[in-house]
Amino acid sequence: MSENSPATPSPSLTEVETYGVERIPDADRTASPLDLFRVAFGGANTFSTCVLGAFPILFGLSFWQGLAATLLGVVVGALILCPMAMFGPVNGTNNAVASSAHLGVHGRVVGSFLSLLTAVAFFSISVWSSGDALVGGAHRLFGLERSNLSYMIAYALFGCLVLAVCVYGFRFMLFVNKIAVTSATVLFLLGAIAFAGDFDPSYAGVFTASADSATQALFWPSFIGAALIVLSNPVSFGAFLGDWSRYIPANAPRRKVVGAAFLSQIATLLPFVFGLATASIIATKAPKYVDPAAPDFVGGLLAISPSWFFLPVCLLALIGGMSTGTTSLYGTGLDFSSVFPRLSRVQATFLVGVLSIAFIFIGRFGFDLVQSISTFATMIITCTTPWMVVMILGFYTRRGWYDPDALQVFNRRQRGGRYWFTHGWNWRGMTAWWVGAVVGVLFTNIPGQFVGPLGDLANGIDISLPLSLAVAAVLYLAMLRLFPEPRAVYGPEGPRLARTVDVPVPPITGPGAESEGASAVLAVDGG
């Protein structure tokens, strides 16, 4: 769109979004890096993040030890995540579709699987935590019995409310997050006042000087495990970041886009530290709620809240749960509308939402809640992080150059193009991803939660993340050197850290494809 072109008005708030994963037209890309910050921060500045922030205390750490683990998890996670914001403005589509360039036309379904895994996990956490808070609030205010039936009704109502916002789409979700960012921040600051008198930063945890040797031996496994739980929060946005950044114009400064993604996660220290601090108070004043056998952070928070802060806690649960739930569910519905072409974005969002709500009931009433969250968080890290490594290194080696039309081959049910590789699979990126993910699972060690077959080789310390990152990075770069990709997948300036081979690329064929001759010429020229 030229500089002299009139600005396109933004769609109405209540207008149902019609775009799926096709490239967003330049005229409709009216979002800014600030909008990206609002959505990403709003999706994490929530009650659900407070629950994750309580895990260091549940793992037995002191307040200061838990704060160190939280800082480590947030900063490392933000550094891993922030480059993923670049794909949306460059390609005008989501990150799963963009991954076609590195995993192949068919390999992009890996991103769809990861987004589903993440959406189910964090949508569930948001509904669980918010539903528990609302039932607890009704119990204290109106004497409502805390029965399975009351919890089921609360989960169903809240889940349907989140689903309705996701069906309307990006603009409605952005509106919700604008409200959530401001209101949740105010409520967290009020919480700092409410609990200031009870907070004691000297809370010692279980790893004290008087602890026995068996307990002391669990310190580093517990510290690393807590940091990984925290790190799962920023990493969980990796598959979704392009869902929101695709509305940012392609000419937006990349440093601002990356910076917005990074700062959105650093800002989540507010809810993380709130959860950490209040969990330490609960452990002191109401220790039954942090019993490892049956922890209940939400119930403990309600038990220690002063009467004047009780209503703000319920509002925080409602607003925060809406924000987390919408950011998690929206992207998965968007992506699955391309995996299953018979489904529109609205239909796919509804289907995934219903399945997620069903999973909530199964996980809440059929399994241990904390272990379910820990296991899902572990799977998110081990499966998503090596995928992100391949994407980020792929962006670097391609110098940020992509063919947006060729990225849409899968969505249009076509064949061929620059990213067809071997029958639609780029086994270089696929191999680096799955080997890195398997290594991560094998070496995972979260005491009492999830321990992989090789998790004890490092004296019980979880080294899964650095190993997974290193294996995926080294293997992917080695593959690009040993088995060069076609020259056509790189831009006019050629590759970085990789070799190429001049081979013909299959022309794009199928519904709506251009003539085979024209496609073949473009593929050989690489232009």
C-alpha cells in the first residue's frame, strides 16, 4: 500500500473474523508492535501464570531460591521466544504455515500439533484456575457447596465464554486483552498491598541447613524443574506468536517486533512473583494447601485473602482466565482450519474448544491436577523448543527471505513449489526437530512429576533443555551443510551458513495453480 493511499478502517469489534491462515492483505495489516505486546502480555498477565509461579514453592524452594528459578525461566524463555515474532510480519500468516519453508509443505503439520498441545494445556490451566476461584468465591460469599457439580458448571460456563470470544476473532481478542492488561496489573498491585503484612521473604522452604542428605540431594533437580515449569510459559507462545504478529505490516522495524515479544514476557514477572510470594504465605499460614500430595493454590489464596481483597481475587481469576484462554484457543482453531479444509476458522475453533473442555473434565476429575500440568509443561518444552530452534536458524540462513505464495501450497491442497522438497517433507528440518525432541524427553527429570529413561544420568539434574537446544541446532546446521537445499528456497542474496544445489523444483500444481511452465522457471531462477 503506497504512502498516499487512504488508511483502511479497522473492522468492527463484533464483526466475526473471516481470515484463516491465508496471507493477510497489506491493506488489512493495521496492528502495531504495541498490539503484539498487549496480546502476548495480556495472555500471560493472568491468574494462570500465578499458578505456575507457585510451583517453586510447591517444589520445596525458599522464596529467594524460587525467585532465582523464576528469573532464570522467564529470561531464558523470552530469549528463545522473541525471534519467533518475525515470521508473522514477513509472511502475513501464522508460524505453523511459515514452518513449511523449513519442514516442508507437509511437515508444517508439526506446528499444528504443537499449537494443539499448547492450547489444550494452557486453556485447561486457565479454566481450571479461574473456575476454582469462582467456585471458591461463591462458597465464601453465598455458601455454595464445593461439589464436583458446582466445579463442572463453572468450568463449562467459563470455557464457553472463552470460546465465544475466540469465535469472533482477533479484534475481539485484542479488545479483551487491552482490558486484561490494565485491570490485571491494577489488581496485582492491589494484591501487593493486601498481602504486604503477611509476606516474609525469609521463607526457607524445605532445603534448609537442617534438612537430611536425601532432601538436600533434591535441591538442584527441584530448582531446575521449577525453572523449566516457568520457562514453559514463554515457550508456549512460540507456535502462536505469528497468529498475532501477522497483522503487523511487513515494513515494521523488526527490532521493535522482536522487542515487543521479549518485553511482553519480561513483564510477566509481575504475575509470576505474585504467585511465588502468595504461595510462600500460604505455605506459612495454611500449609495444608501446598501439601505435595494434594496442592490447592487457588483454595489457599482464597483462605489467606483479607476480606476487602476477596472480590478482586475473583475478578482477577475471571479477567485473567479470559485472556489466557482466548490467546491459547484462538491460534489453534485458526491453524486447524487449514489442516482440515472442510472446516472454516469458526468451525475449527469451536471443535478444538469443545475437545479442550472435554479434556478439562478428564484431567480435573480423573487425574492428579498438578502432575497433569507438570507433564504437559514438560512436553511443551521438549517438543516445541527444538522446533523453534529449526525455525530461528532457518530464518537466519534464509536471511529472512520467503515466498509467501509457496507457503500456502498445503492450505490450497496443491503440490510442488519451492518448499516441496521430498514429497512435501524437508527431512533436514524434520530430523533436527524430532531428534532434539526425543533427546529432551529422554533426559527430562522433574522429581515426583516426570522422569525420562535417561533422566538420572546427570545426578538427577534436568539437562533436557540445553541438550535439546544443542542437538537440534548442531544437527540442523550440519544437515544444511552436508545435504544442501535447492537454491530456489533462498533469496537473491543466497544463504548463510549453508550450501545450495541447483536442482529443478517441482512446479505448483493443483487448484488455482499458475501454469507449470511459469512455476518451473521461477523455481529454477530462485527469484
